[in-house]
Amino acid sequence: MLPYPDWLNSGDNAWQLVAATLVGLMSIPGIAVLYGGIVQKKWAVNTMLMAFTGFSLVLVVWVLWGFKMGFGEPLKLGPGILQSAVGKPRTILSSNNQQIAYIPLLDGTMPSFRFSETTLAYFQFVFAAITPLLFLGSVVGRMNFKVWLIFVPLWSTFAYSVNAFLLWGGGWWAHAGALDYSGGYVIHLAAGTSGFVAAAVIGPRLRRDRERAVPNNLPLAAVGAGVLWLGWNGFNGGDPYFSGADASLAVLNTNLATAVALLTWVIWDIFASKQRKPTFLGGVNGMITGLVAITPAAGFVNSFGAMIIGAVASSLVWMSWNWLGRTRLFKKVDDTLGVFHTHGVAGLAGGLLVGVLADPHIVEYLGGSTGTDVTTAGWLYGHHPKQILIQAGAAGTVIVWDALITFVILRVLGLFMKLRMPDEVLEAGDVGVHDEEAYPDEGIVTGRRVEPIGATRAESAGAKPAEPADD
């Protein structure tokens, strides 16, 4: 008896499943506790539940039709880009999903997979799942929960699957030479774009919530941020599909760019912010910016290039957050956690920098004795400035398509449902939406009436002093 067929490599299969699990942990509990700790106390439960339900919804969609739409046979809808914009929607629930993984339009452009379709499907699922969870940060604190439950499957079908097929499934932009190593465009630019449009269509939070947006638990947010950072080793390290040298380089570049970006943001805060003080949330923003910006480039650039990406992207996003974010448009559109900046701007910056810094000496796949190595070239190292234009074209497609799909889905849902929760529910927060609280009052927990500290002190101050005893 044999434990697995000859085409399956246990090392590659194990790493792919571990990498997928790391990426899954980035969503739950990573995003759930990061966002749940940053938002106001009254929205912690709502934020976490939206993360968990979003993750679950995407998995159901993915196995029923989403995976094949992103990585299957092309659905030829017309000329040009429509020839290979999305795959045919088909399920993977049949019994033949234990066969070798296969992406039709990539056949011959990369080594044959050494694991099953189920491994590939789960690995790509966790990327599909984290995307709506990221732009949840733009609309948290007012989006109707029932609308979220409908919006996520629709957006995953009509926006994410198209992004994935165009750039990863051998679609039109992949054929044109666009590079997105692990989702700078497919995931992060998409999240930043869709989050901003959704925030504009749904409307803002209550004014007092915008003015007093105080995090409820920074230590909890630190746990989420740490899970996100180290989970990104699977995010970028798993995307070569093989546990080889390029995967190792991608992991090193990911951590290096992130460290540089975090330090860059802290330095900007010290010397250029209004308060001239470093902040923990600023450091987290720098961390996320570095992780996002290196994502489209991790296995295409050398480690010096990774440091450049971290410093440049962090500086650009800091300026976007602190300067562009103060303009009238950005004050009007309530992007709760600044997803447009840390994911949209960072993803775009990283993607364009691939066109500058992609190094032809970085080998993704070896050519062997009969072929040539698979490498990429940008302007600086490979004297290929056209790559910048290709990257810009792919970015433009993702921005326009995802903005359109997000707008249309929400406008259609808005004909039948209220996109924004009523003001009285927004006042109550988690209790009004879910009848739960992240931090219940002691009186609810113990059943004893607990007087406010201020009231107790006032009563003590106003009480009549005890009469002295007679001698």
C-alpha cells in the first residue's frame, strides 16, 4: 500500500496546508481581535461576529462556485479582456477533488503541482476569505448586519473571483505580464477600493462616534497585529506553491519590509506628526503598510528592494493618512479604520514598485536541464520600464471593476434593505444589534447593583458626620 500517489510531494503538500492555516489565522482570530480591539467598546462584538460570519460565507461560496471562477476554465464572454476575465462557475464538491491540482491557463508556464486540488482550493480560499474582512474595517460601526450577510457572497462572486482569475488564474492581465506575487492587487487594492466605496454609499457613523473613536483594548489589538505579521509568512511564503528557495526569500523579504515600514512610520510620527509623539496604533499602521506593500513583490525582488519598498510605501501611506486624509472628501467619507490608506494606497504602491524593482536574478522556478529559469524583470535591475505600465494597467482594472461592483451591489441591496443601522441602534451598539457586550457591567455579571464611583463619593461627602460620643 502507498500513502499517496507518485505526483504528490509530502513536503510541498504539508507546507501548503501550513501556509494556508497561517493565513486563516490572520482572519480568525487575527483580524477579529485586531479590529475588535481598535474599535469602540460598544462595537467589539459586532466587529468580531462580522469577521467570523464573513469567513464562513466565503468558504461556502468558494467550494460551490468561487474557486473555479478564479482558477478554472475561462468563461469566454466576448473579445479582448472578456475572453479571459473569469472562470466558469463549477463546484468542487465531487469525489474527484483528490486529483492533482490544475490551473488550465497556467499549464506549461510553471511546474506541475505536487498536491491535490483540495489543497489548492483551501489555500486560495483563505486569501478569498480575508479580503472582505479587510474592508470590513471601512464600514464597521454602522453597516446593517443582514446586509453584510448578503453583500459578502455577492462581492466574492463578482469582484474577487474576477480579480483572482485576471491575475492568478492565467487571465488577461496575467497573460499580458502583470505581476502580483501574493495579492497586492487581488486582495489589498481591492479591499481599499471597495471599502472606500462602501463607506461612501452606506454613510458615516454617528458624529459622536467619529469624534470619540477611542480603542477599547490595545493589548488585544497587539495580539491581533502579531498574528497578522507572523501569519503573513504563510501569506507570501506559500504563493510559489512549492517549499523552495523562492518561498524562503519571500518570507525574509516580508519580515524585512515590514520592520522597515514600521520604523519608518514611527520616525514620521516623531518628527512630522502634530503631536510629535510615537504611537502604538501608528506603529501598527506602519506594520500593516509594510506587509501589504511587499505582498505583490515578495518573491520577485531582492532583500534590498524589500527594504526600499518598506520605506517608500510607509512614507507614502503616512502622507496619505495624515495629509490626504484631512481633505474634504476624506472627511466626508467615513473610512472607519483607514483601509483605503493602509491597504489601497499600500497595495498600489507595492504593485507599482514591482515594475521598478523586480530582479531577474531572483529565480522563481528553475528551468532544469532543458529549459530557462522563470524570472521577472523591472526597470531598475532588468531595464524593463514597460513593466511599470503593465502594473498600472492591471491596477486600474482592479480599481474600476471593484468600485463599480461594490457600488452596484450596495445600491441594489439598498432598494430592499437599510444599508445603515438606525441611529437608535447605533447609539446602543452591540447590545442593540446582538444583545451582547464584550465587557458587561459588573452588575449584569454578578446580579448585584453597583453604584457609580462618582455617585458613591458624592453621597459620602454629603452625609452627616457622626456625632461625637459623650464622655
